[in-house]
Amino acid sequence: MGFGQIGFTEILILLVVVLLLFGAKRIPEIAGSFGKGITEFKRNLNDAQKAISEPPPNNTRSVNASAPAADPTVREEDRPEPKRLLN
């Protein structure tokens, strides 16, 4: 008998062993975590496939455009003093 064929008896024994190891209360938690992990894996896989298949966005902004612009209405005196980490 090879390892390629798993029958009903083997699955039943495996489920009994899992039940004995983790207990009846922990099995739904483990199954839920496993399901969430699979869902997250599929989502990340789809995002990676989209990133590969779609062309990159056309960014025409300059490097400094990502920095927030200074508000010209706020005067230097009105700005709070930065907190000092060392005395």
C-alpha cells in the first residue's frame, strides 16, 4: 500500500488524533485561523498577479511633490515648539 491513497479509515484516525491533541473547543479556532490564512494568501496572490500584469501608473509628479506643502497662513510664532527628547 502506497502513501498516495488515503481512505476513510485513515481520515477518521487523523481526525481523532487532532481532536485528542487540541480538544473540541480549539478546533473551530484553528479552522477559522486556517481559513483566514488561506483567504489572505489568495488576496496577496491576486494583488501580485495584478501588479505584474498591469502597466505601472504614469507618475508625472516630481520627487518633492510628495512632501506636504507649507501652509502660508500659519506664522512661525503660531507653530508649537517641537518636543525635546533629551534634556
